[in-house]
Amino acid sequence: MEMLQHAEKKIVIGAGPYNNNPGWIHTQEEELSLLDKRQWENAFEKNSVAAILAEHVWEHLTYEEGVKAAENCYEFLKPSGYIRCAVPDGYFPDEEYQHNVQVGGPGPKDHICASHKIVHNYKTLSAMFEAAGYTVRLLEYFDETGSFHLEDWNGDEGIIFRSKKYDPRNQGDKIVFASLIVDAIKPPAD
């Protein structure tokens, strides 16, 4: 991938066949791996990316790989830039969901979870991004007691389809499919 020239660089990592975020640069692992810094260097200048969106990507990395991926992204994000990250929620109180998303799990009918390396909860995902230097804002998550928390967030800053806000399966008060969603924000320049 050659150096991408866009006015406001916003990237979707592991976009798959979906285009939930028109106007964003949609990438696949083969062209822009979170762990391959050279691919990032070939595609972007340091401190040039406004936002990165990763919906159900980081669970395919170990905790240590997740920190390294966050560090790689950090170099290319502008000051005050952010990663909007969604992963399966380890505290969602649904036995079938937890069975499907577990490490090596069967996954739902439309997704293979055998490549999951971790199931995060809000504490582990926050700690991972904080270890890489980010400030974390929790957007949607379950806590240890099974209570759901929702911070108002703007889809114009990156739509997460598998969310309380946008997933049509999650209408009304019942959540059928949950994602743990955070914004990991790079500190502003001094």
C-alpha cells in the first residue's frame, strides 16, 4: 500500500466486507496489520491519522500483542487522535454468547472465533491501552455484576455496528449481542 493521501485520515482496521463508515479508509490485515510497523510506515506519516476504528479485531491478539499494536497505532495518530475499539465483552451475562466468543470457541453461525486469543473485560482492555500511553473512555460495557453501562457516543466519530446503539438485534431494553467499546485517546501535544 503506497502512502495514502487524504485530508482527514480515518482508518478502519479489518473492515471485512462491511462499509459502516463511508469516507474512512477501509483496510484488511494483509495490507495493514496492526503488528507490522513497516506497513504503517509505508502508508502513513507519523502523527497524521485522526482516528482508527477496529470492530472485533483486538481479540485476535494476545494481551502483549494488543499493547504492541496500540503502540504502533500511537506513533501514527495525531495528538488527541483516537482508536475506537470494540471487542466481545467478557462480562456480558449470557452463557451462549460467552461460549461462542471464548478463546477457541465455536463463534456464532456467521463468525469463527477459533482465532480469538483473549476475551477482554473493561478492566483488561482499558489497562492494555493505558499501558501504551492512551487515556481510555468507556463507551459501552458490562461490569462484574452484569450491569450495562452506556456513555453517549457519536457515530460520526466511527460507527460500531455490533453495539447497543446501532445493532438492530439490540432494540428496546434487551441486549442480544454486546460489544465492549472504548475510545483510546492519544494525549494532546504539549
